Amino acid sequence: MVRVDTVPPISLLRPTEEIIEHLVQNNIIALCNDTFAQSYGYKNRNEILGIKAKDLVGEEGYRDRMELYVNAGYSFDQVLLQRPNREGKVVYGVYNAEPIITDDNILSGLWASFTDVSTAIQQQEEFTQLAQRYRRFVSNSFYPMARINVSPPMPVDISPAEQIEYLATHMEYAEVNSAYADWITNSAKDSSVFQGKKVLTNTLEKQIFSTLIEEFVKQHCQLAPSEWQFISADTGRPLQFNANCQGMIEGGDLVEIWASYRDTSVESQYLREIEYQARHDTLTGLPNRKKLHETLHGYIKKETPFVLMLIDLDLFKEINDNLGHHSGDLLLQKLGPRLQNLISDTSKPGIVARLGGDEFAVAICDVSSQLEAKQLASNTSAVINQAADLEGVTVHIGSSIGISMYPQDAQNVHSLMRHADTAMYRSKKERMPLAVYDKQKDQRDSRQLRLMSDLRMALENDHLELFYQPKIDIATDKIAGVEALLRWPHPNHGYIPPGEFIPAAETTNIIQSLSQFVLQQALKDCKQWQKFGNIPVAINISGSNMTHAKFIGFIDAALKENNLDGNALVLELTESALMSNPDYVLMLLEKIKKLGVSLAIDDFGTGYSSLAYLRKFPVDILKVDFTFVRNMISNPQDRIIVDSVIKLGHNLGLEIVAEGVENIETLAELSAIGCDKAQGYYFSQAMPIDKLIPWIEKHQKKTNTGTD
Ligand code: C2E
Ligand code: CA
Ligand code: CA
């Protein structure tokens, strides 16, 4: 309570403006209780009694208030006003005010009461903000949401059946967001049109709600988040969503239902797509290894017999190298449909998969005889071999097929795959179009497969070493060259002799990387001993190196890289390497000769080719195989062979090197029959570069003093 005095009083006959200004300037607090003082932030009334009212409120604020008061006819009846208190905090108050007016219309003050409603107002404001925030949240939400009135409210103690029936006719939308409107109508709709409308007017709503309501009632007026699937009855649109509903129960009645949804159809379509991609090859669209494994697992689970063929294309790399990757891709794409047709022609279930690179797999069910399996594999081989037009270039591609069968060969996918793989490996090695898994043969092969994977690792990790064995000129005892021989220190098996891993490497493309390593390392090392004069290094070359399109380029590049002339290098080739593809090899050898590189025939005498035939190759050196040399002292027949090879070779203008010279007797005999050079343990075993260099030094010193 407060009484305000106007000193001096003012006549109400004065103009309104003047009265207001007078009140602003002259109203003083005459009487008040402590509550009033405290509402302004003072301790008690003594602090404000006698001060000007405008000083309490601030002149501007007080003027506004007086204006209101005067214009309201000098009275406030429950008027809500706000004003700052002493600390500047806004205080809300409900005012009642009555003027003190004398009979002759003189206004001398007023009585006022004030109730602080700040807390209530503040709460309401917060609530409004909250409501606004909530509304913003709902309306901006990406998820469909609806608030549904149950009107009139439903007593929750009626039976479930009654509840379901009741809800079907007494639900109406209180509000929905636009996500909901879009979702339920499948078009962009204004969400306000839903307000007050009965739920279940749209077919889709009916479908959804009639199912969801049952569950909602069962769970006592709520629906825990759950997945639902529908096919929309009017559009045929498949609908997959997650729904979550909460009923609001007040005084035993269900008054409202809050429902929120999450459309998961896009999500699950996306998931399906990812699933698909994880199981298919992007280039050909065929199932991949993962899908193949799953499918085979499925067959095994149902105990369906099947044949599994692993297919590796021959010379696919050559197509890629010579016609370009695009053509390679095109070829791979053409094979898928051909293989699929092959399966369809059998009218049996099956699968075609691409395992990566140029490897495919075909599995066909209900094949239990090996005869039938072989027939299918040979059909497969024929289908692959059909001409393929690669943008104007027609190619015929060959393949190697390995076959394993369920249940005969193994009872799990892993073993079946491995068996088919070893069989395929054998088919490649034996140059047969197909091979059926054979336990005895393939156990050996599977050891080799492991060896090859170890070799590949050794190559990648730089674990292979090159040793060098000197060749000596018999007449002068000078070093005539060295031969590079591979050494593989295996972590588990110790040094593996090249005779064990090279033939296996030759059946795979590892031999290419292997020879490239030897070529580069040998020339790099050779550069180091060039200070002792030209001591050429000989490297051993496999037949498949010769047919490799880029091989000559590699030689040329390695020579240039090490700044060496062609005469620093000798290539040792076996007869079989020459004979594998004579016309092509001849052409390559002529190119190699142009680089200044010498060519030697290795292991001469072990093959079948005649010397006369060899004449057409631009060969410089013949290496007599050590199996003849080693025993030539004790075995006259071997001695005759060595002797005749030397004579015939000399007739053809070739230099003769005898390998496997183990003792001085053999050396003397070779010297006697006119052999040019010798190599063998008598001089030295093969040794690493850091032993070879001192060896050369020592040998040169010896021969120099010897001849001087
Ligand atoms: P090869 O080219 O005929 O090499 C000669 C082999 O005879 C070497 O065996 C060598 O150590 C061995 N040898 C040398 N002197 C004597 C001797 O006085 N007595 C006896 N009993 N043996 C002697 P190694 O190093 O085990 O090589 C075996 C074969 O492996 C080589 O036969 C060659 O065909 C192949 N090879 C070695 N290194 C490579 C390579 O880098 N690339 C290729 N493609 N093949 C290689
Ligand atoms: Ca050799
Ligand atoms: Ca040899």
C-alpha cells in the first residue's frame, strides 16, 4: 500500500497535460508499508518516505504511468504494469489506484495498492518461450510428428476392444508438422489444414492407425519405438517407418496422443544398396567373392551337390598391355553374360562371380558326376574362347579352369575354393584347359602355392639376394664374367635353392617381377666391379620373360639407368625358352642383339633341339650343361658329348662355356679339347657382392703377376 501526496494539490480543471506534468514533478511518497518499499528493492519504508515518486520509478517511467492513470480517469483497477526496481530488474505488478479529490475538484494525491506478480509472469514467459521453442522444434523437424486430441477424453479403464473402437472415431488432429503432412499425403501440404480434422480420413492414415492403435492399446496407451512396413493401398508406394506414440493420461482419461515417425524407407533402400555393392563387382555387376561364398554356404546348408569352377584367363595381361585397359574391361564385361547364359542353359541353379582381376568362378547345382562336371567345364572353356570384339579388334581368349565338387572333395566353402584353386593352378602349369581336383597331385601343388605366396612377399620386402659365380677364360685364367644366381633365405626353411622355386614361379606371373629384380640388381652390382675392366654379368631368363611385351624395354632402361653398355650383360636362355615360340623369340632376340647384349644357350645338351636349328638364332655362347661336365673324366660317353659340342659350337662361331667344373682334372681336360671358358666350384661357388669384389681383386693380382 502507498499513499502519494501531490504537494501542492492541483485543480482537475487544469488542462490534462499540465496536470500530468504537475503530478510527475510533485508527487511524493507520503505513506507506505514495508512490502511496498521492498518491492522496489529497499529494506523498509523509512528509506522512501518523503521522496519524490518520480525518483523511485525514474522520471520517464513515472510520466508514462501518470499519463495512463490520468487517461484512465484517475483510477487503476487491476492494471498490470512493469517497472524496473532499484537494481534495474523488471518487476511486474498489478495496480489498483484511487485518487484523493476534494469537493472542489482539487487533486491532492492517491491511494494505491500493488501486488508483485513478477514470479508468475516470469514463469508464464518461460512457458511461452518453451512452447515456442517446442513448436519451432516440431515444425522444423525433419521427422513427421502429430499431436492428436482424444475428444472427448477416453476413460482408460474400458476394455481394450472398446478402446480401439473409441479411438477409431474420437481422434482429431491438434497439430501436425509439415513433415507429417508431406509424409501422410505424399505431397507437400500445408500442415494447418490438419488442425481439428478427424484422424483416419486418409486411406494411408487408416491403414497405419488401425494397425498401430491395437499395439498402442496393448501397451497401455503408448507405443514403444518400432519398425512398421506398409504398402500404401492407394499409391502402391512401399512405406517403411519407425513409429513412437505416447498417450497423455489425465485423471484416468486419455486426452492426447503424441506420435512421431521416422521414414526409414530411404534409409533401408540405401542400406540395401550398400549391401548390394558389398556383394557385387562394380565393373561387371557380377556377384563378388563374398556373395559367392554366401551362396555356396547356402547350397551346403541344403546339402545340394554342386560343381565349383575357378577360371583364370590366359594372357589377359597381354590384352591389357597391348590394347589398353579399356579393352580389358570390355572383355571382362562380355564374359559375365556368357557365363550366366551357360548356367541358364542347364536349367539348374547356379552363380557366376568375379573374384577380381581376370579370375571368375562358376558354381552349378545338382551336378554330382565328374563326367558331367568336366563336360560343363569344357563348355565353359568354349564359351570363354568365343571371339570377342573389342572395339574393332577381335580376340580369342583362353582360360585355365580348376574344378572341385561338393560333397566329394570337401564339405566347406573354404576348402572347396582352395581345391579348385590348386586344380586351376595345375591346369595352368600343365597347359591344359581344365583340371579336376586330385587329392594326391594337388597336395603337392598346394605346398607350391604357399611357397609362391611366400616368394611374392620376399620379393616385395626385398628379401631375395643375388650371388655371383665367376667364369674363367681357360687360356688366360682371367675372369671372363660372372653369372648371377638367385638366393632366397626363407625365414622357416633356410636357403631355398632356385631349382625349387623358379620352375614354380615360371608358372605364374611372379617370374616377371623376379626377373626384373634380377636384371636391375645385377646391373647395379655390375657397375661396382666395372673398375676392374668389363666383366659382364650373365642373368638367367625364363621363356615367359621372352614373350613379355615390355621385356626389351626393361633391359634397355636398366642399362641406361646404370650407365652401362650392352656388352656388360649376357642373357642365358634355355633351349626350351627359345623353342616355346620360335618366330616371336627370334624377333625379340634380334632386337636385344641391337642393344649390344650377348646371348647364351644354357644347359646345352639337355634339350632336344639340334645345333643346326639353333643356328638361326643370333646366339653367341653355348653353356655345356654341368651334368656332362661333372662326370666327363670318369664317363667316356659324357666326355665325347662335351668334345663334340665344343667342336660343333666352334664351327658355328660360338664361344663354349663349361659349367660344373669341380676339379683341376676336368679343367685340364677341357683345356685340352679346346673349351673357351669354365665355371664351377673349382674356382668358386656363387657369392654375395661383398665377397665377389675382393675375390676379383685377388684373382686379378694373381693372374697379372702370373702372366708378367
Ligand atoms: P644354371 O643356370 O644352370 O646355374 C648353374 C647352377 O649350377 C647353379 O645352381 C650353380 O650354383 C650350380 N653350380 C655351379 N658350379 C657348380 C659345380 O662346380 N658343381 C655343381 N654341382 N653345381 C655347380 P643354382 O644356383 O642352384 O641354380 C640352379 C638353377 O636355377 C640355375 O641353373 C638356373 O636355371 C636357375 N636360376 C638361378 N638363378 C636364376 C635367376 O636369377 N633367374 C632364373 N630364371 N633362373 C635362375
Ligand atoms: Ca645359367
Ligand atoms: Ca646350366
